[in-house]
Amino acid sequence: MKQFAVIGLGRFGRSVAVTLSKMGYDVLAIDSNEEKVNDIIEHVTHAVQVDAMDEQALKALGIRNFDVVIVAIGQDVQSNILITVMLKEMGVKKVVSKAVTELHGKVLEKVGADKVVFPERDMGVRVAHALVSKNILDQINLSPDYSIIELIAPEEFTGKTLGEGALRGKHGVTVLAIRRGSEIIISPGAKHMIEKGDVLVVVGRNDKLKNLEER
Ligand code: ADP
């Protein structure tokens, strides 16, 4: 079972820590602010009040042995970068750091963060997509050109099979799954009928997906 440590229990860090814990993972939550620690103590495996800039204190927590350490400090860019460097120097296998700007993200990559996340930017993109399309529910960017989207089946496709809707042929996208209420149909075939209210999970090029979104 993977063990996670989350440093910084602001809105983002807290949400990551509590979610991992709900998923059944071991989570050590760290913040220098006592209140933040007390607020999360019931929801994670361990929560400690530690200044993560203190290398000895981090070592004493055995931070090296965690599979993934998330640096979720946002406002204090300097601490965020220095802690990322320190964790990599201590030999932490996977360090995931939160960036607030593109430049900050580049610095984090250069100092060795294994993964850089931009929660505000990414959530902005998601919300914007959801606002302009009445059908789109969620989006995962696979690369700058390709994504997976979850959308409510556009009307023109309902009552038709996937083949008749020509999603792959004419629209150039592939339906990975269909969600119908609590039922999930994985890898549906061309003969599969799309019903009103179905949620389609679709992969494809962003320009092709955009055509679909705007229907
Ligand atoms: P968000 O934008 O996700 O709410 P913030 O940057 O506001 O994130 O919150 C960061 C959290 O990290 C705060 O709770 C703060 O107390 C904590 N924090 C900041 N610096 C340190 C540090 N050196 N050691 C431990 N926790 C820290």
C-alpha cells in the first residue's frame, strides 16, 4: 500500500490529503500551523505540526520512506521551491509540487520535482469548458493535443448505434465507455445503442472533441 505525505494543508493540500485517506491510503499531513493540523487530524492517518523548512524535523518524520510527497504550499513560493529541493536531496522517490505560475512550474521542474501540478490553472480550464458547452462534464488533458472528455450524449446521437452516429468515422473520436445511471459499459462496440441521458467518455484530438462539445 502506497504511503503519502502532504506538506501544506491549505485548500489544495487538505483536499489531496483527505481524498487519499478516503481512498484507503496512509497519509501523513504536515503543516506549520497548529489549527490546520487540528482540523485534519480526524481525517488522515497522522497529522503533525512541523515547519517543513526544518530539514532535521523532516528527517525525523522518516519522510524519505514515503512513496510520494506532495508539496502543497502555494502562496510562499520560496518555501515551496526550497522544500522541493530538500526532499529530492534527501532521496524521496517521487515529489509532486504545486505551482502557482508557469515560471514557478519551470523552476520546480529544473530543481527536480517529479511532477508539477497547477491546480488553479487546470481548474480554470475545466470550469471554462464546462461553461461554454452545455454537454461537457469533465476533461482530462493527455497531451497538448489530445484529451479525454466526459459529455452528455448530444441529441443527434441518441437513438442511434455508435456505428450509425459515426463517431469514429466522421467525427474522428473514440468512445471509451458509456455511463448510464450507475451502469458502466466499457469499450462499447459499434452496435451499441446510445440512449438519451447517456454519458459518453470520449478520447480524441482536441479540435475533434471541440466539434463534439459545441453540438
Ligand atoms: P492554498 O492556496 O491551497 O490554500 P496556501 O498556500 O494558502 O495553499 O496554504 C499553504 C499551507 O502551507 C498553509 O496552511 C501554511 O500554513 C502551510 N505552510 C506554509 N509554509 C510551510 C512550511 N514551511 N512548513 C509547513 N507548512 C507550511
